[in-house]
Amino acid sequence: MSQHHIHMAGHVVERHITRAGQGGGRDVFEYALLRVVPRVERGECINAGVVVYCRARSYVGARVHLDEARLLALDPDADVAGVRAALGAVEDVCGGGAEAGQAARDDAGRRFRWLIAPRSTVVQPGPVHTGLTTDPAAEAERLLGLLVR
């Protein structure tokens, strides 16, 4: 099934709507970029990771990559070790277990929602986007390569 939509610029685009059972084995997933904002008052940021959630597979995972040179170009006094620790904490929360602290008791969806909640810290989540995937872990790697590295 498809629908036609006219964008403000006058272009016609076709949007495909997938019904339950018609995804070709693909499941809906959500993701958000992890942004490092070394000086919150300036608002400048670099992408340093991605968090992926797939409800159908009870999956939540993060992949991170910190480009120290880019971070230090934004702020020569940036706390690189602190940023690495914050990114590591996101990975820990996704993984669950003892490293996740209190979040260990929460299901994958609650951990994802907690991680993507807006905050005014050095490591911030971006907006949530969606897609379809057969492998959410592979999707996290693909998005890391496409949007972060």
C-alpha cells in the first residue's frame, strides 16, 4: 500500500506503509545519535555514538566512537576522559546487568527511553528516528559508520 504526499516545494513523493506481517521479516527500530556538546552554552556538537532500540526483539544497544581531535577542535579544554566515561555509561545501561545500576531492572524499552530523554549535559541524545531492520545490532554498526565515523 502506498500513499502520495505533496511536499511544500510541490514535489510528489510516495510513502510506503507496511502493515503487520508485511515487513518481509523486518522489524521496526528506533535510534538516536549521541552528541557531545563540550560547551553547552555554545551548542556546538559532534556525533559520538548511536543508540538503537527494537521492541520486537527486546534489543537496546549503543555503539560509540569518539573522535578526540574533533572534540578538542571544538574545545581544547574538553574533558576527554569524562566524555569517554559518559559514553561508556550509555553502553553499560544498554547492556543491562550490574554495570547498568538501577536501570538493570528495567526492560529494553525503558532503558532506551531513559537514555534518549532530553538533557543539558556534555553527552546528549539527538532526535529519535525510525526504520526497519532484520538485525538491530548490525543496524547500530551501520548507523555508526554512516553518521558518526
